[in-house]
Amino acid sequence: MSLSIHTEHSTPERATMRLHGRLDATTFGAFDEAAQSLLPGIAPGGTLVLDLAALDYISSAGLRSFAKARKGMRERGGHTLVLDPQPQVRKVFDIVKAVPVREVFASVQELDAYLDTIQRQVAQASED
């Protein structure tokens, strides 16, 4: 099975990559290419969302690619958040501690609630 990647740049501060298929030794290059072209368009301090609802499998090569994207976002003062990983993919993250639990969300609504809370906290702190 191959990997298909759909990107959405909803705001200058937030972009989403939807992955479908397998992220492994034969497909990680496509992910790396897509991430490297998407990251510069995200405003400093922004967020990259990896929607994994349709990702069936991830190998160590895929984990390295995620780490590379996360590093790229951190260098820009931003964050990488994981959305809706399938149970088998989440288990891999749990085993290797590849993604901090606070960065994994079960749904878009949960993610949006988290982002809303963070933004309110920042706005409130700047008012004080």
C-alpha cells in the first residue's frame, strides 16, 4: 500500500497534513518532501497538525520523519500536534514515546478546544 498526503493551510498559523496508507521505508520520502514544502508557509509559532485517522501503519522511518517535522516546527517556535491516530499507530507512539501524550488528540473538536484554551491563556496573560 502507498501513502497519500493531503495538505490544508487553513490559516497562516495552522496547517494540516492528512495521511492515508502506510508511512514506511518506501514512502517516508514523500512525507518529508511534503512537510519541507509546507513548513515554511506556517507562521513562526504556528502549528502543524498531523491527521492520522487514515494512517494504517508507521515504521521507524516514518517515526524519523515525524521527528524531523517536529524539529522543524520547534526551530520556528511552533508545535506539531497529532490528531486521531488509529489504535495500532498510537500503540507504536506509546511504545517508543515518539509523541508526547499531550500532543495527541482524539478528534478535531478536542484539538480545537485545546487550541482555544491556549489562545485564551495567552490573550489573558497579555492583558494582565
